[in-house]
Amino acid sequence: MSAKSAINKEVFTPHDEKMLVAVQVKRRTKKKIPFLATGGQGDYMTFICLSVTNKKPSHVSITKVKQFQGSLSFSKRSMWTIDQLRQVNGCDPNRDCPEFDLAFDNAFDQWVAGSAGEKCTFIQILHHTCQRYSSQSKPEFVNCQPKLLGDDETVDSVVFRCKVFLNRMRKEVVINSRRQGRHLLLQGNSILHSAADSVTSAVQKASQALNERGERLGRAEEKTGEMKNSAEQFAVTAHKLAMKHKC
């Protein structure tokens, strides 16, 4: 099990929450430690996590989670609501980079992610979530590449076209089953192979677009998986109809 899956299972699931995304980070600047502070707990890994409650109305939180060296468990260290988030700074609007800053009502942190890709995915999903769930004034996103702040239109149009295509395939299978009887198996299989190839191509394009749209990847994969299952069911139905006409 990956660290992020373990965090979701251990930290969020017991509280009826779902983790939307997590990014492993390190501070870009050392945090000032009070003079009287004594020995810490050693090295640790830090994750910034975005989560939402399963119950309505939904509440979204940004949580700092740590795993200390030698420990298998994860612990919450700090938590903010999404309405406390004031600014997200992507640090460079012209290129992929792992640096980003988060400013809250009572805190400001400068982070560097494990990779530019992880940072990009985190900001994509964070931006989408803010647009969807922020009840007050939405946080400001500055110095972020345009691809990180895109809308849903491209992805939704791909999913819609997949649905239209599969509905057309369903109608063709039904019409052919009524008209040609014994030849249904060969023609049905041909149609469905064509449908599968086309859907696969559409899914690949959708996945490529969704990789630049964060959380929407999971939604599209779920929808296209349902479409694939529908295509397989069509094939089974076509085969049964063909065998019935042969008898």
C-alpha cells in the first residue's frame, strides 16, 4: 500500500472523510524553533492533504500530516478549512516547477513538492475543489500555469461524445438483430470491435486531457469504465441473439 493510500485509510476514512489528493513536501525555508524548545522526534515526512466529508453539506479541509522516522503510523499536525485559504502561489507561471506557497488566515508556508508533476496535480485538484466548495470568497491563485486552472468543458465534451457513440452502437445492434438474424454474430462482433476501438481511442484522449485536470481523472475513468462494461454487455447480447436465430 502506498503512503497516500495509507494516509486516506488511517487518517481520513475513520472520520468519514475522503482524501481527494495529497502531496509530499519539504519546507523551502527552515521554520524558526523557539529557544526553549527541546529535542524533537527526529526526521519525518510531511504531506499536505485535501479532504472532503462524505456527509452533506460537504466540508473541505487542508491537513498537514506527518510520519516520523521509524513509525508506520501517520498523524495530523495542522488543519484548515478551505474558507481559511487565502492564496495559492504557483511560483512560476511559465514552467513546471515543484515550488508552491499556501497562505491561510493565520499561517503561511513555502513548500517544495517531491516533483513538479505532484505539485501540478495538487494545485489542479485544489483549484477545482475551491471553485466547487468555497462558500465565501474564493482564494487567489497566482503565478500558476493556465493548464492548472482549466475548466471542465473539454473533459465533459469527451465523455458526452463517448455516451453518444455507445448509444448509436446499441441502436445498430438492435436493428441488425431484427433484420438479419443468422448473420448477427459476425456483424455484431464487427460493430462492437469497432466500438471498442473507438471508445479506447476516446478514453485515451480523455485520460490525456484529464491528467491536466486533476480530480476529473477519477470521474472520467469511472464513466469510461461503465461504457466499457456496456460494450461488453452488447457483445454478449449480440451473441445470444445470434445463437437464438440459428436454432
